[in-house]
Amino acid sequence: MNRDHGFSLLELLVSISIIAILGTLIAQVFFTTLRTNTKTEILKELKQNGDVALETMQRLIQAARSVASACADTGTTSQTLAIVDDTGNTTTFGCVPDGTVTRIASTSASGVEYLTNKTVTLGATCPVTTLQFVCTGGGSASPSIKISFRLTQTGTTGVQFEQGQLQFQSSVSLRNTLQ
């Protein structure tokens, strides 16, 4: 046989099959990387918002003079926490609806200050399990506050890799209590 010109049909089919398999593998790697990046960005946003809210509440509680909310030796659980600062002003932490999202906010005489942005939410109606303050102590002991909340990404689709939810928890004691 004289093979001076071109490729046989079998050679072309093998080449096309190899290219198709390689293309499929490369596409899978690309989409997996894209999904991982999306999930990482969602979790990063949740972590940043939760950390800012938690650190702000910890700082204000540590600097507070007293806890205005109920605080029993056995522990009192509530969705809000009211503290009194050195100047006698009261600040209350809790869930505050803001349009379509429920955010963590501090409310004082100067108004409402949101501690989380609109890209994360505590849930549609702020159920009891999404934000809790447990105050123990009181009496002669310095009150200790356990803060616990769960943030969820807003506007996520039903696709698992585009959803995110993180739980945050910390305990803090008042430093400037009145004895």
C-alpha cells in the first residue's frame, strides 16, 4: 500500500477520541476548581462577618460595667443581652430584621449598629437556636456570658457547593463590674 497522503480513518478516530477524553478531564478539573473557589469565598465571607460580630460583642461586654439582662447563678438563656457601659448607657445585642435578612446588631441610645452585613443572615425569623446569650454569675461573682450564633450565606442556590453555614461560640467575662 502506498501511504503518501493523509491519515487513515482509524488514525483520525483514535486521535479524536484521545482529544475528547483529555478535553473532558480538563473540563472536570476546571469545574471542580471553580466550585471549590466559590465555596471558599462563601465560607470566608461567613467567617469574616462572624469574627467581626463576635469580637465586637466580646470587646463591649468586657468593658461593660454591668449586665442589665437577667443573669442567674445557674445560667439564663436569652436571644438578647443588655449591658451598661461606664457612662451608664445601655447597649442591647440581638437579632434585628433588615429587609430580607436578619442581622446581629447592637442597639443603644445612638441607634442600631449592624455587626454583620447583608451577605449573611441568622435566618428568616431569627429562631431561638441561631443567636443565644447564656449569662451565668451575677450576685457577688463577675458575670460570664456565653455567646453562640449561626450564620448562613444569603441568596444561595440549592446547589450544595454554593451554600455555607458556620457556627460561632465564645465566652467572655466582664472586667469592670461594680462590686
